[in-house]
Amino acid sequence: MPVTHRLFAPITALLLVLMAIVAIPAHASDDQLSIMMDDDQLLYSGDQARDAALHKMASAGVDMVRVTVLWSVVADRAKTGSKQRKRFNKLGAANPRAYPKLNWDRYDRLVRATRQLGITPYFDVTPPGPSWGHARAPRSQRANRKTWKPKPSEFAKFVTAVGKRFSGTYKDENDGRQRIPRVFVWAIGNEPNQGGWLTPQWEHGKLASPRLYRSLYFAARGALEKTGHGRDAIFIGETAPLGNFQRTTRSPVRPKVFIRQLLCAPGHTDGGCSDFDKYGPLQATAYAHHPYTKRLAPLQRDPSPDSITMANLNELPEMLDALSAQTGHIGTGLPVVSTEFGYETNPPDKYVGISLDKQADYITLGDYITYLNPRIAGNTQFLLRDVPPLRKYPKTSRHYWFTYQSGILTRSGKPKPSAQAYAMPFLVQGTGTPLQANVWGQLRFRPNNLPEGAQDQVQIDFKPADGSADWAPLGSPIPVTNGRGFFTAQVTAPAAGSLRASWSSASAPYFASSRAYPIS
């Protein structure tokens, strides 16, 4: 992938991206953020792996990395041993120094490393937490004790500690007592409509998770405001795309069902809806959602009308606006951010993976779908690199591949076709006229801030189907005037063949090209 360095985006620039999407509907998607998530590489594989991953992300054109700040990870062993327990009880859960200092290192170092490369860190602070942060599960629900009813008051204390630590003024306890850079992009919770993250989803036959999440969000939002982050970008939701009709403790709830009750729509209320009288509407910069389609193409919607995948992601802002008008419990015109999207591949996962080429095609389609909607402020590729399998299971077992294989790099770091598709998305659409096509793409790998007076351009190339010639320029280069490298054009091919986009420069990385698309 091409290598380039990107300038750090200040908070005002990021907030303008998220806010202007409401005010300028015609071309707001031209400023769409490129986000990537890979906790395994960025948090849990050591400093060397993190830095290598960040450099690859930067070279591919990533603007922002989404990172899970898991309550249970930071609070691990916070009350283990008499000395640590006394320290925690004395300082209190809202004090960053109360937690074992080494538990913070992965986050502190990541924020410093992202800033050096001009990538914005986006912290998703979420339960589950330590045992003392949850209500005690009944005996019949002991299997769900780790996710059972997080206590909003305790969660607020943890978010307060995180907010203080990443305020831009806090000095690290180790690593030379350096000042930790500020984090200004946040989300609260992860997939609260899934039993793996929050239980109970249903209780005594009634929907429970929206009320739980609503309480957690109000508490966490207040904690961020009290620690100086009230004007930061704060996302609500982080909902999963699918669900089912069952009503058990762990049954996943379809996002539209979850959102209706979260906002207390008529006929979808619960005992916690009185919180709106106490706290007012849910204040958020954007609604975050994970529009996976599993193995389905991005244009193929799930059979349930209450699911929200990439194929019907356009319905989410419409739904939010309708609920805003009905309830007044959330702002009108709220931007939407796709904060997890990707496809697992076969190889290596023969159970749920799709082909390598299909993965490349599908993530490009996902980028294009989100680009077309002016209310969608960004799209997130879920993973850079495939996660190693679970070796305790046989290779022939489905459980062996229970980890995620949706990276644009293989487990060994070899680029898949999707690596090229991610760094330089390119799509060809026929116009109905033979050999004539509309092309769309992005020089994602190029820096957002070129020197004054400089301008990128892209060349559309043609290669005949009969193999009589190699790639050659088709028409004049296309000026790329968009700050994030998006371009569109209409071209006419001289014969059946293939089209690609190419870019060249007198300096590194010198040359880059997209994947080829047939035209006939």
C-alpha cells in the first residue's frame, strides 16, 4: 500500500465534518471520514505490532481509529490484594490513579502514537465491567453475571476517570510522566442490543436492554461533560444490525425495535422513560451503527424490516428524524456513522467467509453506499489484519475460526485484494449505453492537506479484452479537487475491456492503481 503522512485533524475540523453534514446536504458525503477498527493489533499485541498497524493504516488513508475502552480491562485487579484495594477505596473509582497504572498503558501509548501519525483516536467506552460494577445476577442467570445490569452510577465513575485521564492535561504515572494527549471523539457502549455485551435483553417477557442502555448513556454523557468533554464528538448507539424474534435474556434485539424503545416512541415505552423529564433529550453528535450484512452483498437487505444493514442504512437517519418529531427525545438531522463494517474471507474461514475478490468488491460497494448519503459522516473497516484462530479447537471445527477474518491483510500480513480496494476505492457503473460508464473512486491514501496550490489528479486507464494491448490512458487526467480525494467522471471505452484508475507522482509512493473493472 502507498505510504503517506497525514496531518493531525484538530477538534474543530472534525466537529465541522460531523455538523456540516446536516447543513450542506448536497455534497456533505464528499467529506466522509475513513475509520478503521482493530483492537487486537492496536491494544492487545504489544507496542511493536501497534505501531506497525498504525503505519499501515496511515498509508492506506485512515483518518480515525475506533478503539474499545473496555471497563473490565482497565478495572482488572483494581481491588485485588489488600494494598491495591485500599488504594482504590481511598482514591475512588472516578480517579484515574485508583486503577493499576499498567492497565492504562495500552491506551496512553496508542493515543500518543496516533497523534504522531495524524490519526484521530475515537474511544468507545463500554461495559461489561468488573463484578462490583454490575448488579448481582439471580441464580438462574449466573451464566450472564459478567454482563448483567451494569450500574449507571459506577459506570459514570469509570467514564469520569477516563475523561480526566484523556483531557489533555493529565500526566502519566509512568512512561516519563508525559502529558497524555486529549481524546475528543467518544462513543458510549457497544452493541447494547446484543446479549454478549448487555443483559438482560428481555426480562419477564419485556424488552429491557433499551432502558438499561439509556440509563448508562445519560450517566456516561454527564461524566464526559463534567470532565470537560461536553463539546467533544459523542456518539450514541453503536448498535448491531440484526436480531431475532425470541425473547430470552440473551436474544439479540433488532435495531429498529431497540431504537424505538430507547427513544420511548408511542407504544414503546418503559419505566425509564421518565428519565427524559429529568435529563432532557439524548444529546449526541451522531448515531453510530454497525451495518454488517454478514455474507449478503451490501445491496441485499435482511428479510426483517427491523434490521438495519448496509443495504437499508439510509432508513436509519429517516427513522431518527421521524422519532425526533414524535418524541423530541433526540435531535433532528442527527448524522449517522457506520462504525463497524466488513466481510470475513475464505480463505481462511471456509464456514462464514466469502471469496477474497468478493470481499474487495463488497467493501468498495459499502464505501460507495455511505458516500451517496449526505447524512452518513463516515464508514469503518473492521479489521486491518485477520485474527489468529482458536487453536484449542480442531482445524476442521467451525469454532477454530470463531475469531474474525475480515482484515484487508491476512494473519501473516500479506495484502488481500481488499487492501488495494481500500487504499484506492474504484467503482464502474454502466450508463445503459454500450461501453459508456460512470466512474467513482477515492485517492484515500493521499493526504487531506496538500501544499497550497497543489492538486491531485487521477487517470482512467483502459485495457482491451482481447489482450492486444496493455493498460493505456483513456482521455485526459481527472482533477481531484475534493479534500478527501473523491472523484467522479463519465468515460467511453473504445472497445470491450477493463477500466482502472491510476495515480502517479514524482515523489513516493510514485504510482498507485485501483482494481480493474470489466466493461462491455
